[in-house]
Amino acid sequence: MKRISTLILSLMLTLAMLPSCGDGDSKSDTKNNNPEQPTPDTPDNPNTPDDDGKTAELPFAYGADTGWLTEMESKGVKFYDNSGKETECLALLKSIGFNAARMRVWVQPTNQNGYGPWCDKADVVAKAKRAAALGYKIMIDFHYSDNWADPGQQRKPEAWDNFTTIEQLATAAYDHTKDVLQAVKDAGVDVAWVQIGNETTGGMLKTQSDKSATDLNCTLDDAHVNDYIKVHNTARKAVKEIFPDSKIIVHFDRGQLWDKFSWGLDKLVKGGAEFDIFGLSIYPDISETNWYAKYVDALIANLNKVADTYNKDVMVCEVGCANIASYNARRAINDIVVRSKKEVSRCKGVFYWEPECYGSWNQYAMGAFLSSGKPSEALNAFNEKSTELLPATDPNATEIKEENLYLYTKEGELLAVCTPDAEGVWRGTVTTSSDYLNFTAVDGKGVKYAVKDWDTWNSFVKATSKYDHFWFGGDIANAGTYDVWFDFTKGTWGGTKSSK
């Protein structure tokens, strides 16, 4: 028996020394952030999913990109559940049904041309820990910049400005990717998806950090597409060394316009870029005629076309809509989520971009919270129990009467219906939980009104492109309930504290 035990032990030790049969890219974890010059792995078949098929399938991602969250919290922004109870934002989103969190990361945002002290490695690790503790699956979105990376700008980080070869750029991308992911892993957080570049529809690392032109870039033109692929595949190598099972995403914008993104996708696939999921952004403009067909129908068709043409999984990495409390915005978000899951068999999830924004935070008008700091109904789509499409018209719409004036928050939530008195002055009652409330006003004939100018906030005229809303000021500047009036003949308006 002793001999048999010895033989068994010897056999076990021999087997332990053999290479793993898992992902070919899997290597022992390391904290060495200064490796020798990395080289891209041997390309996978570009029409074959990047994983080995052995990892457990992730649930459909009902995702939120809340990159602004820690910045908002630092400035005192609060979030409330539907009952008005102050609630931590990620916990609130979790209670709605969200199960995934997307987090952008910049290289050194405190640099001269950076965004500021947010979304660096430390901030991302802190947010990832918070989200993971609540059960969220995590996506890390590498911008490879000190500032926003999107089709309008793909700036290099300042620290990479002096590079002269594509090998240096690839090495820097490898180092940065591995450094951030190692820190996330050391914090005890797993990463389900990694996005290599953000909205890189025309390429990435296209300019210097100050937006000046450079010959060393990774645009998707014929002269530089191979450079893009080299940087991408080298960064992917870093991902696989830290999180072998993480899914790799390429992300483009304008998901409704096949001709605007398919040419670049085609180049990447044929050139050997290695990734699992192709992600798209979609921001429906519900003010456009036939918006549903232009955005929602087109997106669903394009997601299926990508999956069928390139044998790739797909994802909606960003979605958002203005006037979020309006029925059409709610329908747009609901139907994108529901249809992506039901009609696109290879769609892995949908992420709302900065849903927690309200009150035009950072001048952003497509957040999904109301001016009260509560989540809008549009976010109910991000729940596996939400499976039905919404009707083309709102079955519970307020009846619009020509003689009335309707007040809405900037998110599209109905604040008040003002009715005319005997003198033709519109009167109503408004309750607001925020100071210096912004709102819009439109009469029953569809005519919009706004303040006359910035100096006479209590005078109004028909809205213009420059003056398109009202705001509370003077004696009605603070949160509260007010009786308001609008005198069309005199072009003045105001209010007093309500006795109600």
C-alpha cells in the first residue's frame, strides 16, 4: 500500500507540472508592470469566438455605466427611492433589477489635458469593490486617454505623447491594462468584460494629448489599421493574463447606422483583431420623425446582422435618451432592452450610460433619474421581469386641452396643469424637491414658452433656440410647493408659497 501511495503521489506531482489545458493565453498572475516587450498572440480564427467555450455563460447584462457616481457624491448629489427615502445609488439600481456595472478608466486624468481626479485606477477600484459587493458583474472600459475617448476625440495619454514607434504604444497599452486589472483583482473583484477602447469607430490613439496631429496613430484607415490591431491584441494579452475568462469587447458608436460602423468592423475582423463581443452605442432622438424605425428597428437589425455576418456575440454598451420621463423615451429604452434580449439570440446585454444623472448634471441631458432624484420609469426595463414591448401610444396619456398650459421637468415629467381663470391667466400648483427648478412649458396647441432673457426670469415669450425653459428664482427659488401663474397678455409669470 505504501508503494502504491508513493506511485500515486509521484503521478500527481508529474501531472501538476504539465501545462494547463485551458485558454491558451492563460498565464500565472503577476504584478510585474514592466514586462519585456509584449507581442500579439497568434491570431485566433477571426470568425470564431475568443473564448474556449468552457466558461459558464454570463446572465444577460442589465447594465449601468455610473462613472460619474463618486464625483457626484463628492458634490453632495443624493439619490432617492420612489418613496422619497435617500438610498445609495448602486443599491437603488440593484433594487430595480440592474446586475452589471460598467466603469471607464483613464490613464492619468490629473494631467494638463485630463478630465480631473476621477476614473483613475484608484477610483475605478473603489467603485468596482462597491458594485461587486452588491453582486454586480463588472465591465472595465479602457479609454486609453487622460480624457474622454469617443468619435469626436481619441487623444493619447500625455505620458504616451513622446513615443515614436507602434511597439511603444502597444507596450504602454499592455502595461496600463495589466496594472489596472491587477489592482482590481487584488481588491477581490472579478471582471466579466473588458472593453479595449471606447467608441473607436474611426480608430483610437489618433492624436496627441492636446489634440494635435501625429503620424503615430491607430486610425482605421488602410495605413494604420494594422497598428490598431497590434495595440488591441497586445492589450488583450494583458487582459487574459489577469482574467483569462473575461470577454473582450470592441465598441463602436451609432448602432443604428450600418454603413457608419460596419466598414471598420470588417477591417478589424479580417485583419485578425481578437475579441468576443462587438458592442454598439445607441442614443435615440425621439424628436425625429419615424424615430422608432430609425433607431430601435435599425439597431435590432444591425445587431443580428453583425452576429450573422461575423459570428460574434453583440452587446449594447451604451444607451440613453433625452426627455426620459416622456412616454416615447420610456418606450425607446424599454423596447431596446426587451427586443435585444428576445430578438437577438447573441446579444449579451444592454448598458444605460450614466442613468443616475438628473438636473442636467455636467450639462448632460440624457440621464434617467427625475429632477426629484428618483429613478424614472424608463429604468424598469432593466429587469428580467420586463418582457413586453410598450404600445406605440401612451394608454395613460394626460388629455391635452387647448386652453391649458402644461409644465414639465426637463426630463419630461409632468409638473402641473395650469388652467385659465376668468381673466385668462393660467394658474396651477407646483411642488419641487430641488432649488432653482428648471422646467419647460407648452400650451394645449403645442406652443412652447420660455423666459424672455436671463435677467428677467419672471417675464416670458415664445421659446427660441436660446431661451427654451423657465426656472424658479426670487421668492420661489427654493424647494417647496408654490401657486404659480402665467399672464399671457402681459408676458409675465411668478408664484407664491402655497397654502395647500
